[in-house]
Amino acid sequence: MNCSSAEALFDPFLDGELAAAQHGGLVAHVDRCADCRGVLEELRVVDALLIQPRHVELAPNFTFATMAEARALRAPQPDRPPIRAYLVSYLAGAWLMAGAGLLLAPQMMHALAGTTLDIARSIADAVGGLGAVIARLFDRDGNVLTALLGGLLVLDAVLVAAFGFALKYVRPRLVERLRS
């Protein structure tokens, strides 16, 4: 009998479920092998510890101390979705789909690109027309007013970015300051 086959028989041996021939072979192997004897002795100790019930005496203020430690822990923070990962995944997927469309259906992609350019041109004309209407209302040059509208759009983008920064970084610090 080798060590691996002996180790497979340790549990049935300790439970008294081995046949007489297997029992004799295992005892003979354990008498010769110090490693298997050590493992078997450890298993006997573990079994003995599991059989004996242990009574643990708790401190008189155990509940109070445990609850005080639980209150001292920081509240778990919700996981925030990885926005950058979503954006990068979206961009990669969009470029892959555009590339696949270009390779698989170039005529359709050409028509789609033309339609997209027409829509963009229509939006630009609408913004320019709005600028021209406002310019006529105030007797100003249309190019100046279009530049003004573009500047307002940039200002809006900066304000949105500042608002996002405030929500992400400033608000949590204010909340912590108010709590303390």
C-alpha cells in the first residue's frame, strides 16, 4: 500500500467502516510510514475536538461592545459604474460596427454618410438661421451673433463639466463635513 491509497482510507478507518483486510493493510502501512502516522494522528485530534462541545464565556458587555464597533465602521459605499469604461466600449463598438458596415455594405454606408451629413448641414443651417433672426431683431451682423451662440454653447459645456465635478468631488466632502 502506498501513501495516496492509505490517505484515501483514513476517513473510513476513523469511522470504523473498513473491511478487515483493508484495516490490516492500513495499520501495517501506518506502522512503517511516519508521514501517514502523523496525518492520521492529526485527523484523530481534529475529530476529538469536533466531538467535544466547547463553552465559550462571553464578556458581560459583549453585545454593547460589538454594536459600538459596528457603529464606528464606515457605511458601505455603493459601487459606481465605470463611466469611462462604458464610453470606451461604446466608441470601440461604434467604430467596429462602422468598419464592418463599410467592409460589408459600402453602398449603404455611403448613403448613410450622405444622410448624416445632410442632417448635420440642416442643423447647422437652423442654428445659423436662428442666429440671423436674432441678429435682425437687434440690428447686428449675423456672423457676430452666430459666434455669440457658439460661445454660449461652449459656456454651457463648461458649466455642465463644472456641475459634474461638483457632484463627484465637492458634494461628498461637504456631506462628510456636515456629518462631523
